[in-house]
Amino acid sequence: MNSSIKLFLLGMATIILLWVTHGNISQNALIKNNSISTSQLPTATKLVRHPFGESIIPVKPKRIIVLNDISLLDPVLSLGIKPIGTVTYYREYDFLFRGVTNDEAAGIEFVGVGNQPSLEKILMLKPDLILMREYQRSFYKQMAAIAPTVVIDLPSLNYSFKENLRYIAQLLDVSEKAEEVITKYNERIKQLQQQMGERLKDIEVSVIHLYTPNLIGTFAGQETYNQVFKDIGLRLIKVLATQKEQTLPSSIEELHKFDADVLFVISSSKELKQSFFKNPLLSNLKVAKNNQIYSVLDNRWWTYGFLGVNKLLDDLFKYLG
């Protein structure tokens, strides 16, 4: 074989070797690049309109902070999602949350008290979504500068604790879970109705809040326990069923107006409850003579989510079932 043929064959072998090597390098590089691009793909987002504007939020948020216990923390936990941060209730009360026990909120960082969230703590948690209420408008811009922020407007949801859950579930892309929670609630309602039987048609109930030894308060039909009563078929006494004011304070001297077949007294203060049950005005009430006055706790009845509502139902099963 002459030298020119040898050189030609050697060149062809080199070209083939380079082509194969280049192909392997390119394929490996492509796989590597694909791996990098997959891990760094932008998070899927959606546009949400709310009372204070528009927010682009993650479709599946991972690090959620909620700035209200009663209407945000409880519903989010009810959906099986644990926020990374929340505010606690006001310190003058003996409980951290309404509707939610400390155990149910275990592992969640506290980022402030009541209506005073800590910007520093929220920044440190690096949220990808903040949920807040319409009454917290004064610090909306500060929250929105930290992370996508959505304002939950209860009036637009007709103050319905069910619609509140559905709206939050839609935000968090877990609408099916909301329907599961509501279905279980409805099943408990039917169970209580069956246990009460014919008595359900004859009972009128009344609810008062203790403010001071001389001052009580009543709440209109939008209050969560009134929504639960309606679902069960329990009738409020007329003075409460027709109350137009959202909150109506009354003197303890007007206690007789709230006489009923069953009276629920809401307070977490032992002193107030002791004072109330020693008041001689009780002796004239039908409900007292029939021994149908029940003391219930604020943090079980002053609720807006299904963890709290189910605790409320536990009390109704106990006293009415």
C-alpha cells in the first residue's frame, strides 16, 4: 500500500473518531444542560385580582405566611397545608389562636401579634406567598414588596366560612380538598340532626358574649355559629334572628330579652363566668329553670375555619345531641 493511500485512510479514521467523540460530548452536554434547565425552570404562576390590586402568585406556593388566625390560619390548616409563619392572637387573651390549638399550629413560626406583624421576621422566612385581610390595608404595600400578597376580602364572600375556604383552596390549587372538608362537615351536621330527632323542631337557641359583669353582646346572622345553626336547622330566638347590627351591646339588665330553650354563654374569662352565673337575674329565666345554660369558650366558638367549626360542633353534640 503506497504512502498516499495510507495517509488517506489515516485521515478518514481520524475524522470518524472525532465525529463519534464530538457526538458523545454533545449528547452528554445536552443531557447536562437539560438537567440544569429543568431545575431552574421558572415557577408556574397565575394572576390573582383582589381588593388592593393584582398579584402574580405561584400556582403551588411552598412558603406561605398568613396574617390572621381566624380566617386564614384555620382554613389553610384545614386544607392540609401548614404555613411557615403566622401571627398570634392578642396577648390579653389566654390563647394564641381562635379555632386552632397550639398543637395544630406546632412548627409554625410566629411573625407578630394580632395586627402587628414583624417585617424583619417575615423577611427572614422568605415567603413565596402572603395572605392577609382587608382590614390590614395599612401595611399591604410593605408585604407586597416582600412577596406576592393576596388580600382576602370577607365581605365579597358574604362572610361565609365555606366560601372563604373555597376561595383560599382555589388560590392554593387544592379545590378538591376544600370540597372534601365541606362534605365531612355536612356529614356531621346530618348526624347531629338525626341524634336530635323531633327535638330539633321545638328548640330555640340564644347566644350571648360576656364583655364585663354588667355588659353583654350579641352578634348578627353572619357570625359563624349562626351559620352552623342554620345548617343544622336550629332556630334563633326572634330578637337575635331579626338583629340588624353586626354587634349589639346590651346591659346585663336586659338579659331577659335573650331567654330561650337553650342559652350559650361565650367567654374565656373565669371571673366573668363566675360573676354571670351568680347573678340573681338568671333565676327569672326559663332557660335557667330548665338548666339549659351552657358556657362555651371564645377560641372554640369565635371561629371562621373548619378546625374551629368542628370544635363548635363537638360542643353542640355534647349539649344538644
